[in-house]
Amino acid sequence: MTKPTGPMNPMLKRLIRELRSQSKAQKAKIWSTLAERLEGPRRSRPEVNLSHINRYAGEGGTVVVPGKVLAAGKVSQGVTVVSFRFSRSAAKKITSAGGKVMSIEKLMEENPTGKGVKLMV
């Protein structure tokens, strides 16, 4: 018997189902791409540092990280960072720089089509 693969976290499984249904309902490819990235093994999900986000995100932009956001570096602009997981210090640095920390579910409510959202992979 083969060992089951994929996420075992029930919240993550529910999020993946919601992303797929949102993708079909809104015909937005970004949600299905994000679901595929979250569905893979944890070691293949990117861990993104704040310096990387600062380099590629524009002022007032929205960035989605399908892995974890880490606190190495700094954010010098107000940017909205969306992720499944944040380190405490990364969330604190983002909010102190005038940015917002948001969950993926909240982003789907506020921007159902995913327009203007950058996916960091």
C-alpha cells in the first residue's frame, strides 16, 4: 500500500478546494496556480524573505506567497503581503512599514478575480 501524499492539514485542504472553486467561478487562473503550489510537498513551497518581496513588489502592490514569509531583510514600501504562513517578525516588519498582512481567504473575498496580484514562486 502506498503512503498518501499531499497536505494533511485540514485547513489547507479546505483552502485548496476553495481556490479551485473560485478559479472556476471567476475564470481566474491565478487561483488554480496557487492551489497547485499549495497542494505540493511542503519542501517545494517557497520560503520568501522580505528583501525579495521588497525587490519585486511595487508601492501599494499585492504579493501572494504560496509558502512562508520570513523576516530577513526589510520592506521600505507599503505593500500587501498574502500568505498561508508568516513568521511573527516578518508580519511585524510589514505592518510597521505601512503594509498589510492578509490571509489567502481574505484576498479571495476582496479581489475575487485576482487582478493586479503577483504570485511569488
